[in-house]
Amino acid sequence: MTCNIIFSGFGGQGILSAGKLVAQAAMLDGKDVSWLPSYGPEKRGGTSNCHVIVSDEPVGSPYITAPNLVIAMSKQAFDKYEELIEEGGIMIYDCNAILSEPSRDDIKYHKMPATQMSIEAGFPKLANVLFLGKLIGVTGLVKQEYIIEALKELLPEDKHYLIPDEIKLLQMGMEYGA
């Protein structure tokens, strides 16, 4: 099994971090992975995306041309990647930021007001964690325990106090729309 995922949005939304967490969690589960970040010169507000491949076999190229899963946190990301998703693929998107109606009937759409949910939960910069939860809930690609372990490994020590809140948001994302 191979899952080709594109995380996309704006810089500052945690796009690269979300992709890195999935890649690390999949490695902890013994999968072969690739993580390829891409971002503009701007730190915040510019386009940001990353390609994550999770596979049971070695990954030949880190670049994805036909994803089977896209997480879109901005309208630009939705518009750019919707047409590239392979038939039977999945688009998970922020319905507060993306008001466009889905245009394809050969892929599955999962909308979630992640930005609004993260603000209401008191963590406006952690909408990406809600999307990770939704990804886990929809695909079962990685286990929650491996995401939690990846958080412990990747977050700087001085940010470990956020882990219980990130676990809460991860669970909220998993349960949203289930």
C-alpha cells in the first residue's frame, strides 16, 4: 500500500509540521516514507505545501504528481490540487476558508471548519492538528499513538506542555463527522 499525500495552504498554518508528523509517525510504524517540503520565500502568508509518501515498499521519488489524498487549508490549495487527485482519492479541506463547491464526483470530500474549531478550543494556531486527526479518522493511515510519539520527538522540549492540548485536538479531528 502506498499513500501519496499533499498538505497545502499558507505559511504559518503548520502545513510542513503536519506533513512531518505524519512522516515521523509512519516511520515509527515501520513504513517507508518521504517528506518533501516546498514554500515561498515569505515565512507567513506565502504558499506552503509538502508531499508525504507513506509506503510498505521503498519510495522511488519524493515528488507527487497524482495524490490520492490532499489536505487543503486555503482556497488556492483547494483550486490547485482538486483536479490532480487520482480517481477514488480524498480531499480534506477547511470549509471556513474554502467556499468553493467541490467539482468532482469521482473523489471523496471531507470538509471541516478546522480554523474555527481551533479558535473556539483556544488554540488558533493548531488547526493543522485537527486535520491530522481527520486524516487518521478517515484513512487509518497511522495510529494515534505514533502521532503522539512523533509529537514528543519533533516538538522542542520547551513546547512539550502543548502535547496534551494537541492530543485533545487530534481526537476532536478524528471524531469530527464520524
